[in-house]
Amino acid sequence: MRRELAVAVLFLHAVVPAHADDAMTVARQFCAARLAGAPAALHAMLSDDLRSIVEDALSRNDAIAGSSGADAAPLKDGIPFASYTGGVTSCAPGGHSHADNLDIVDIAYSAVDGAAWTDRLVLKPAGGAWWIDDILFASFPTDTYNGGLRRILADSFDQ
């Protein structure tokens, strides 16, 4: 029985792509940073392209805050790394899929007010590692906005 189990484990490792573990590791690190309230750690996980977009948005946000006051800045609460930003109590990676040169990992959340939702991390390989290239936000039944982090950052300034 032990030998059969060992063979089964070896077989599973042979058919599961090695990158799946890496994508899930990034997703677990993302959740740990979200729960710890560590935006610097979240920024460090972004692809070069998304990091550039975030830095540009923060710069534009600072300019608006400087000229019109902090309350006028569209990102006054920081970068929205989730579709719902109030009081997250749990964050856990879930389903995982691979498409073309991207991995997508579901992130299940719950909040202190009872809200529960699932966003999706879009992970892209570069330099031998996986990087967050977008976060696709959950669509709530009453929500007409359907997009992700890239779109919300663009829409916050370019309307």
C-alpha cells in the first residue's frame, strides 16, 4: 500500500505542471500581504507593466491631492487590490487555471460585515518567476462595473 501511494504521488507530480505550485505560492503570499495590510509587499508582487501603471496612478493621485485636497484624490484609500476593500477577515486561494502564457487563481474573501466574494489574480511569468499582472474584480449582482485593477486605475483618471 505504501509503495502504491508513493507511485501515485510521483505520478501526480509528473502530470501537474511545476508552475502551478509557483502560481499558488504567489496567491498565498498575496493573501498573507492583504490580511497583514502590507501594500509594499503587494506592490513587490506586481509585474513590471502593472507596477508602472500603479506608480503612474499614484503619482497622478498625489498631484490631485496636492492641488485639490486629499479627499478629492480618486485613490485616497490607496490602490484597490480587491473589488471590496472593507474589513477583510479571510483571504484564500482557490481554483487555478492556465491559459496561454498566464495563470489565473481565484481568491476567495470574506469581510467583517458578512460580505463574501471571489476575485481572480492574473499571473504572468517573467524572469523565472510569476508576477501579478492584473486582478479581475468580482461582479456583484447589483454592480454594473465589470473590470479589474488595470481598468479601475485607468478609469479613475482617464474619463
